[in-house]
Amino acid sequence: MEKIIGILQENSGLTNKEIGVMIHLTGQAVGNRIIKLVENGIIRKFSVEIEYPKTQFIRVFMDRNNFSDFE
């Protein structure tokens, strides 16, 4: 089960079948083990990590309209 946990920590988007191929089990066997991990409280939640674009917006307030000086 430790191998399953390690794989899920790296990429929880893999199917049970894909995990099974990696650890030489059937997808159904992997699914059953994951269910047991959840039922026993070892896995408490599944989450998603979102990577947002690295665009930033900056607002500048100026006392005067000296745009060329600002640039």
C-alpha cells in the first residue's frame, strides 16, 4: 500500500489500471486497496493543484502625468 500512496502523491490523476501496471497488480486490486486506505483514514482527501498563468496586474497611482519619467 505504501507504493500506491507514493504514486498517488506524485500523480493522483492516474487510473487504477495505470497504477496497477506500475506495481504489478490489477486495476481492481488497486481500487480495492485505495478504498481501504480511505476507509481507514490513511487517505483523508484528494486534492487538485492549479497552476495559474504568471500574469500580474499592477496599478500605479501618480500625482502628475509624467508618464515618460515613469517609464
